[in-house]
Amino acid sequence: MVDIVIYTTAFCPFCYRAKSLLDSKGVVYKEIDVTMNATKRREMSQLAGSTSVPQVFVDGEHIGDCDGIHMLEHKGILDHNLRIAS
């Protein structure tokens, strides 16, 4: 099974948009809310090289933020990155 993780914060429109895209793909993901969790936010920042949310990882590989995963979708390669069988 593919391990998809998305780091988010509460009330973030970009987080909702990214989760909506993942939901439309029918994938199961783990959401880590970093709103009040400085340790998890540092972890996310170190892994992604960015402090902005959301940040999406597939099997430990960073695939992007909200704009990044939407760009992958636009290019037609998000399913491949999410390990969705065609």
C-alpha cells in the first residue's frame, strides 16, 4: 500500500484544495495538522525544504505543495506520482 502524507493547517484554503484533489483521486492519505504542533511543523520543513502548507509526500518522497500537485495533475502525471494504477 502506498503511504501518502499531507501536512496541513486549520483554515488553510490551499490545504483544502490539495486534499480535495487527493480525495478526487480516491487515495487514502494521512493528514498531519501542524497548526499547533511545532515539532511536526519543523519535521515538515526539514523534509520539504519549505515552511508553507500543504506539503505532500508519497512513500517518503516529497511531491510538492498545493500548486505543485495541481501542476502534476495538469501535466497528467499525478496518478503516476501517487502510484495509482492506470
